[in-house]
Amino acid sequence: MGNGRGFFRLSGLQRYLSILCGAAMGLFVTWPRESGIARLAETEVAAADIGLSAADVRILSNDVGDARDTTQPSTKTPTSRMARNTEAARLVKAEAARISAENAARNAPFDGVSQSRTRHMHCVQKGQARKDGAIEGATQEANAEDCQQRCRCLEGCDFFTFWTDGQCHVQTKDSMPFSAPLAVSGPPSCEHDAREDLPPSIDLPQVKPQPDGFVGPKVYVYQLPGRFRNWGQETSCGWEPDCIFGGPPVRVHGVDIWASSQFHMPLMLYYRFLHYPWLTRNVDDADVFIIPAYNLRPSPELPCANNSDLFETLYQLNPKLKDDAWAASKAPRHLLMDARGWETCRYMWELSMPFRLAHRINIELNGLMEDGPEGWTYNKPFVWYQFPYPAVYHGPALSTPAKLRLARLAASSPSSPSSPWSRYLWSFSGTGRGLAGHLRSLLIKECTKCNRCGKVTQVSEVTGSVQQQKDRVAEYARLSAIKLQSVFCAEPPGDSVTRKSLIDSIVLGCIPVIFVHQELDMFEAFATAEEFAEAVVFVPEAELMGPEGAISLWGKGTFHEHSAQWRKLKRLYPQRAEVFEALRPQQSAETREKRLRALFPKPKSITSVLASISEEEIQAKQRALAKISHRFVIGLDDSSEDALRILLNRIVSNDKLVAKRNRQSTLS
């Protein structure tokens, strides 16, 4: 038989008729025209009663792979005894009444593909199938749209064929068309595909959160001159929330979405501290001390503050900093903050007393290093946390979209992981730039091809310009709409190892797909490595690259030589134990890469990896994500728990940890 559609790939009705027709004509599915013409004519009359033409019967009665053209005689040898058996023809006619209704139902979708869920399949050919050029075996799909999506998600697929019994075949351009009343075929996508439209408007359930009664630690904010904050050029629109947080927000599926600048974290925290309910002007009463010095984006025109100028000004504002006893107890309660990762200002690395003991935060603890947060903070006398990028959501904890999605899931059918939110299996937002550009380009290519993926590649980076934030609200609304309707969100590295989109995914309830180990333990101040492992999917970059694709600095990066995290992550991701073993510390980069490539001799598609995750695991991760999501939010106020409140509590409770780090550090 040919490769197009053999006997075992026929529909149930076709197989039934082919067996009976074969019995009547003296062979299984083929016979010589000269020996079976009379029985063939009789069978055609019977088959006509159930809607099959004479041509259909001839197709059913010949080798599907090489005898679609019935003008050519077959070389098969008949079985004379079975050729004389006329009982089969009678059975065909008797069966007609029973299955006539079923046959009508089978044919109905192809009168117009309207019964498929798609509105955009005008390019398919009804009554046509294709043979040969199979990429892989047939699968069962619910409708023609799903079959077309399968083709779009497969590298090298040029055509699909969908039969009424649900069989879906994916084929190359070498496949050949033939007439088939019970099938449709077409390309992997149709022109004017509406995937890029905003998803349909289905609002998340709403809650009415109330203040949770929290009483925070007392905070003292140093009244530093404006030159220490972006050289006095931090805002051009005042100190309203819309200015600071990237508003006014737009409503997307019942959620207020803000175009928040990824570098505005210090600005947002400073706004919050200025409106903090438990401010004090007495340094002896304060529990936490805020040093509001930062640079949103260092440049020759806007350099970081001078260290000497900053520290001398602090001494003037609080002379007790020079008191050794006071400083020893209060210096660990001070907070320095920076907007950047690897471009951090020099005062963040100050090692002289008392500022060596102050807590630090910025938006990334890795930058261009290969060994993750441990390499950044090892042997330092202070505690340095990676603070979450500002997300697109700044509302109350109970209304965090990830929690609302879980509430909708609980109220809907248990058969779907995010019903009715699973329009996309996965999504990706971003461009192909950065040190992991090869991985990003691969994701874009697969997402562009695959209808199971939602893609946004035109979201511009929102910088310190408030006007630019307003210009980008529509882009962030589209990004958020796609994430809200995706089960998984791919979060590859870019210019640095992590990115704002990861935090957006956590908050919006889209399960993050992590590709490099450095991201797996970055946020332990807000979610433990154990909690993070329960909420994300780790797909090693090398698994998608295969033997030839370029693996990024981080994808083959190791751990710090004194790493405790290596063993922890190996335990938390047991299915990836071999990957962590390949990245074992104290190996050369060449050895690590060789071992990784040996683990993945063939590249995999991200779609196939994610599609293999069970429904049970998906729902477990959605619950875990909902539990931690609010901890990554920078709220507009202090009415509910968010990242800022968690940070303040950490600072208050870390006195012993700071003392331990200071004793162990060899830096001076």
C-alpha cells in the first residue's frame, strides 16, 4: 500500500464496506476489474443507499495507496471461491438502513466546516484528502481545526488531512491530493488568520478586598536632596499613581493593567514609603531606614550618585550613624536600592562601616554571570535580595489575577486546566535579541507556526519616560490578554538572565517555563525554591537546542564552587537530575556543554514538551502559582500583603543573619 491512507487508516464505515466489498468480489480490498465487474455493480447500487457514489466504492475496493486511478487494472490475483459469494452484497444493502443516519452526521461538518470551532478555515478543501509524504503517524483530533493546529505546530508540515472518524494526518509538500468525500485537507494556516486579534472578552470573577489590619514596622526615610534620585529628573508628571506606576490602567478581562516601567521599582517604592502609614521622624523609634538614592538608567548624562557625597549627606541627616554602638544595631536595618542588574551603582557595593551592613535590593542578582545569585552574593557581609520587577498589576492581594483564575477554575469544569481560559497552550512575548537570542528565535519561529501559541513580539521596552508608558498601555493590554488565556508562558533569558515578563506571568497566573537554572532560586525572599519549583516548569535550554543549536552563557552555566543550591535544585527537580549533574561545579564550560548535548541528541519542540504535561500536574502548578502570586506584586498602597511588606518584615527579622554574614565575610 502507499503511504497516504492504508486499510487500517480507513474510517470505521469505510473499513466495514471494504471488507464486505472485498468478500463479494473475492479478495480483501482489491480485485481485477474483469473478474468482479458484476458484483461491483451490485455493491455500488447497495452503497448508494447510504450516500456513497460508484467512485467511492471503487476507491474502497482498491489499494488506497496505488489504485486511486481505477482506469488501470490491478495485478492482484482474485480468490475464485470468494468472488462467487454474493451474500456480501446483500449484507451491504441490509446495513444501509441502520447506518444512514450516522453517515449523514459524518458528512455534515464538511458541507461547510462551520461545525469546527474555527471561523477562519476558508482555505481548506472539502472532499479532498492527501496521500504520501507523512511526517508522523495519524492521531485522533476533535475537529478539522485541531488537525490544522497540529500541522502548524510541526516542523516541515505543509498539509493536513482530517477524516470524519477523527483521524488527522500531517504531510509534506510531496503529498498528493485525491478525491475523498469523507475528508478535508489544507495548509497549516489560512490567510487572514485571526490569532493576532485580542482574545474574546471573558472577565475574571471579582472580589471586594478589605484592608487586612496589618500594622507594619516603623519606617524612617532619609530626606535626601533630589540629586541622589536620577539627578532630580525622575518624574515629569508629578507624584500621582498614574505617573509612578504607568497608568491610567486599562481594563483587560476584568483586571486593571498598567504599563509599568521595568526600571521604576525604586521610584514605586519611594512613592510607597512617602505614603506609608507608619512613618516616623525619630531615628530612635524607627525599625527600618530607607536611603532613597537610585538611578533609573545610568548614563554619562545621568551618572550614579557619588559615594562620598551620598554618605556624607547621610551622616549630616543622622549623626548617630557615626556612633559605633548605635550603628552596630541599626545599620542592618538600612535599605539601599537600585533599579538595575549588572549596571548597579558603586555605593551598592560599599564595604566600609556602617553601610557594609545595610540590606540591598535590585531587580536582578545575576547580570552577565553564569553561576546565579550565589556567585553575586558569596562572601558578602550584607544581605542582598532580588526584588521583583514591577508587574502589569498593582492591585490588592486577593484580586491578583492568578488567584482569580484559580477561582474561575474551581467554578468550571474539572476537565480543563484553565477552562475557559486555555485558548493557547503556551505563549511568548519578546524579540530574538540578547545572549539567548538563538533560543528566543527558536521560540518565535515555533510560536509563529503554531496555533496553540499566543505571540507578542512588538512590545517595546518601557524605560524611564512616563510619556512612553502611556504610549505603551495598549501593547501591555494585549500582552496581558494573551497571558491570561495561556496555560504556560515561555520566559527565556535576554540581555540578562531574567526579565519583567516572568513576573507578569506569575502575577497573571500563566505557568512560567524556565530554561536556565539561575532563575530557579532568585526570589527566595518572596518564594522559597521549593515553592517556586511547585509553580514553574523547568525545560533546560539544551533540550530544545539539540546537538547543533547555540546554547547561551546561562544554559551551560555552572554553580558557584561552594554551592549549596546545586544539591537543593537537583533534589527539587528530580526529573532533571542528569542536567544538574552535567552542570556540576568545577567543570570546564566545554565539558558541561558536551555532557548537556549528550543528554539531548535530538532537539524537542516546546509544544510537544508542554503538551505531555498531565492535567493533574497543570492544576497543581496553577494552585501553587496562585498561592505565591501576590508576593511578586508592588501594590498601590499598604492595604494588603505585597512584595514591599514582605521585604520590610525580612529586614526586621534578619539581624542575626546579617551578623553571621559579616563575621564570615573576608572582604574589607
